[in-house]
Amino acid sequence: MNFANQGIQEPQPTEMAPDIIIEGGTVMTMAEGREPLQDTSIFITDGKITSIQKTDHKGLQTVHRQVKKIDARDSIIMPGLINAHTHTAMTLFRGFADDLPLREWLFEKIFPAEAKFLNPETVYWCSLLGCLEMIASGTTCCIDGYFFQDNTVRAVHESGMRGLIAQGVIDFPAPGIKDPKDNIKVAREFIERWLGCSDLITPGMFCHSPLTCSEHTLKIAKEISQEFDVPLQIHLSETGEEVDEVIHKTGKRPVHYLEGLGLIDETLIAAHAVYLEDDELECLRKNRVKVVHLPESNMKLCSGTARISDMVKMGLTVGLGTDGCSSNNNLDLFCEMDTAAKLSKVMDNDPTSLDAGTVLRMVTSWGAAVMGLESEIGTLETGKKADIIVLDLNSPHLCPIYDPFSAIVYAANGADVKDVIVNGNILMKDRKFTLLDSDKIIREVRKISRNIRL
């Protein structure tokens, strides 16, 4: 099965030359123990990194065969960022229901709005908008969970991004699924439909939470994920109220409840993970569960502050995500990095907590590990896939630079990204999109939003 079988035309980049040279920048490989490399060039062939070497300016001038060149002088070259938890199509609800507590926000605003306004068309166009926003701010890969996910797959594929796209599962009527009993069936069919269609897209399943999914649903979701060898996503211990309800319902704290159901293992991606006790953290560590930190969403909904520095010290694999635009309200991982680092310092009352290098790993090498793709992406190394971004340093807020790790986390923002490459395809060059029509996408989403009422 391939995308043509699904009625989807392969994206046609405006630039399709097989070879690219990114020349003359400071390379942040993010490989363990590697220091930044000054005046270095990266060579890309057939979607993979074939060489990282000191720039030979004379040699580059003598390259005879046709090759695309990206000028990275006065720039940082680094791995593309990985948004480890988002709901891309929720760009539709950006600013829709702000300044509310989570339960009221979710049950009285978001769920009713999704039931009324979500459909295949809105998910498609709003996912395209999310992809635009992510590409523009240096994100090359996302882990997404939502509804009508065939349309998110189409959008992510057309954008040229990489993604783990999961069909949402919840035990009451969901967008496009009137009978809750059909949620698991729809999710299974989604995985069957898209598995193996593209090396950029991995399908999966996303169980909303231990409260909104029954014990039976959670067990079946785990069995299906195991059958197809794909990760399973879940919101875990997002609020104290949620934890109390799980304890009241099951007699166990959420991690131990899920452990008893067989969900706690290396294929589980647990988002939020705010209210965890020591024994729960140890259970996650021992079973190699992947955790995703969402500081801005947690702050906005006043959900709490996760013990991320403790998780890192314990050796847990921790990624960083933005969540959806309804609870953030943007998809800029540079903003998220800055927030994550500073919030941890305040929480721990320690200025050394969650240093810049650690936070940068959360959106690169550790983010790749959350997806199980650490051997393919997340660092710039020979043989790895060419998911690369270039940051322009010619801005006042990026001068001077003494430590590039610090500059990226504490000073840079998404607008500093000038070039984006995924799998060897150029998605943005000099701030211009090569695959997506940004004007058309924004126009379509504005048209859709006129029908949305608070």
C-alpha cells in the first residue's frame, strides 16, 4: 500500500535536486559529547547525511555536478526540532476558550466545539496551518493525536514533515464517531490503512486519558498497538483532580493502575505526567516509558509543574511538546524550550536546573528517542536522515554569542529559522515555503473560523 493507493498525490517540491550542500555554518550535531563545529558544511545525498566536514571554500566552487547550496555563513546548522506532543488541527481553536480551568475548558468548551465544528475539511486545513507554523519555527517532526486523522496524515504528508500521527480514542461520542463502541475499531482501521505507506508517517493510537477511556478500552488499545508495533500515546496525571478521580475509581494511582493493565512499557508515550510520586517515577523509569513535558500548556491551564529535573536525573527519556494551540497558543518549540528551562529553575529554586544543553536534547535526540527513531533522526551524523534546520544569526537578539546552546534556548525564536530540510527535501528556504501555499491555507482557515462562535 502507498499514498497513491489512498488517492493522495506525492508532494512535488519546487526544488527536487538529489544533492544538497549546507555550507559554512556552525554545526550543532547534538551527538553525545560533540562540541559545536565552526565553519562546517553538511553534504546530503538521497535524503541522508553523507558527510560533515570543515568547509573547503575553494573545493565547493569546483563542484561540477548540479547541487543545491544553502549558505549557512553566520548561521547555526542543527537537527530539526521534534514536537513530541501536539494536536495539530487544534489551530482551529487558537484563542477560542482562554483563561479557564482545565475541566471547564475541556468539558464545557473544547469537547462541545469539537463535536460541532470538527469535520474532515476543518481538520485538513487546520492541520495544514499547524504544519506551516511548525515548519516556519523549525519543527520537522511531530507526534500528533486527534480525530479525523486521515486528514491530518494528508496534511502532514503534503507538508513534507515527518510525523507519528495517532487516531484519538475516547469512551463517549467523538468527532466523526457517534457510537463510542466504534472508537477502537476506527483507530485500528486507521493504523491498518496507513502503516507502511510512507517512511515519513507512522500511524498510531492515542487514548485520551485513564479517566475518559475504560479499562477495557485501554487494554484493547495496548493489544492493537503491540500487534502493529507502534507506540501508544496517553495523557497521564495532568491534574491533581484527575489523579484523585483515578484513585477513587480504581484504588490506585494512575501509573500503577496503567501498570496493572499492561500499558507501562517502552512503547508508551505519556504526556504531561505532572502529579507523580517517587514510586510512580521509578515505575516509569524501570519500564522505560517515554515522557513528554508540556510546560506552557500546563501553566496556562494551571495544571501544575512536572518534576522534569528529577526525571532527567533518573534517566527517563523526556521529550518536549507544545500541546495544541487551544492551550498554548502557538507551536513554537523555541518558546517552549525557554519556558521549560526557566520554569524548572523556579520550581527547584536552583539556577542550574535543566540547563540549556539538556533542554535542547529534549527537542532533538531525546525527542527522536520518544518516537523510537533515535537511530534515524535527532542528531546530525553521517548516515542519518537529513532533517535539518538553519538559524540565521544576523539579528540583534542573537549578538553576541558566547555559547550557542544558551543562545538557542534563551535568545532564539522560531522566526530565526531560515531553512528547513526533511528527509533531504527543502521545505523552507530563506523563509519561503517550497511545498505549501501559505496564503491559501491561511485564507481557508480564516473562512472556517468565521463560523466558530464562543
